[in-house]
Amino acid sequence: MDTQLLNALERAPQFDEIDPKTLDAERLGGLTNLVYRVTYDDRPYVIRIPGEGTEEYIDRRVEAHNAKQAAAAGVNAPVLYFDESDGLMVCGYLEGYRTMSPSGFRNDTGAVERAGVALQRMHSSGREFKFRFELFSMIDEYLGVLKKLDCPLPEGYHDVVTEAEAVREALSAHPQQLSPCHNDPLCENFLDNGNRTCIVDWEYSGMNEPLWDVADLSVEAGLSDEQDLVLLSAYNDGAFTDAELGRMRIYKAMCDLLWTLWGLIQFANDNPAEDFWAYATERFDRCKGLMAKPEFRTYITDVRADN
């Protein structure tokens, strides 16, 4: 068994006085962290070992609070142990759920609808998350991290941030009520059993405008315009305004603008999980493409008017 995993298990009370011979471990996904399914004493668990360098931009005390609130709301897996000093976490394993993927969403309308319902369940739970996830403040924060890491930006990044001032103004004209949001709805963070969807990995969670989550899921899954309408309709109990659709479409571009910087941080930290320079530049190119579409101006107008 991996020594790092064994050392982590020895810190968690669920694995007191463990005998490695009685453990069965399977590596799961994860771009920045090490995640394992571990079976011990015939009971399955999920172990999350935080990735190197994540302490630069993730507050584990905030994550611990929010993950437990999400579990109490029935959206997250049960949180059994959380070490706030470094983010080591033990969760219950959700039997009978499949880990979603972009193709899994694109080929399953029901899964898209269930994901929308799960997001709405979290957003309307009345729970209070720690931390305010604020798009433009986080862009500034990530730019500061990259400056310390002496990492280059894609050509024209600052120009696009300047162009996004019109977006900031439109969003500020009629702000949504803040809700407890996931903020990083990668497809792989959604677990679906055909009847219900749960959401895991609350590292970036905080109070935010709820349509950020809806938009970001659409981006991560690569949903079509028609599937966007399915997602937003399921999320909104079947009805939505032009302003809500416009807000979702605007946030799709802004998600890519922010996560471009996240990818660059992974690149600067030599994260071997994938080619993060390519990840970042692809995100940035997609952001520019979305903002260049003629209808993007219409979305800004609709959000600003919010009739």
C-alpha cells in the first residue's frame, strides 16, 4: 500500500490500529488531490489527501465548515473526519452512485435535470457558508499568486479583464441574493444514482450568486444551448426569465476567465495531473470566443435591464 495513504489513514480515528493487510484501496480521480476508496472492516470510505501547493489558495477551515453544512443539507457525502490543519478528509462512500463525466451529462438528459435539482436544493437550503466567493476579487487574488510564482499569462489576458468591466457593471445592477454555492462544479464532482444527484469536493465553496454554479456546470459538461435550457429549467422549476438566461450565459464566459488562472497556478506548481498550460489557454480562448459572439451584448443588456 502507498506509504502516503497509510500515513494519512493512521491519523484518522476511523482507522485506529489498522493492519494494512486488512485494507483494500483503490485510487479514484482528482486533479490536485489524491483521492482513494478504502474498504476497512467491510465498510467503504473515501479518503482525500490534499495536493501539494493547495494551501496557497484554499482555506481548509472554510472547506470543513461548508462541506459539513452541505452534508447536513443532504447534498454532500457524510463528512466523518476533517483535519483543518492540512485538509485530510474522510467521507462516507455513496454506494450505487456513478461518477459523472462530460459525456455522461451530454448523453443523459435526466442526469442534467437531476444535477439542476441538486444545485437548487443546496442553494435554497438556508445554510450559511463561510467565505464570499467573489469573481473579480478572486481574479485579483489569483493574479497575485501567479505574480509570486513568476508565471506568465496568456497574451491579452489583462485586456479581456478590462473588457469584462461591462459584465461587472451589468451583474452589479441587479445582484442575486447570495446562496451557499459549490463554485467548482466539475462533472466528476457530481455523483448520480439514476434518481438523485449528490455533489462532492467543496474546496472552493462559499456564498455566491447561485447561477454561477449552473453556468459552470454547463461549461464543464460542454452542454449545448438546448441542454442549457434543460438545466436552467430543471433548476428553476420550469420557468426562467431572459435576465436569468443572460446571467447564466455571461457567467459561462466568466468561469473560463477565472479558471484560466487556476490552471496557470497548477502549471506553475508543476502539477503532473495534466498539461495545465494547455488547459489554461484553452479556457482563455473559449472565454474570448464567448465574449466575441454578437449575442453576448444582448445577454449583458438583458441582465442590466432584468425586467
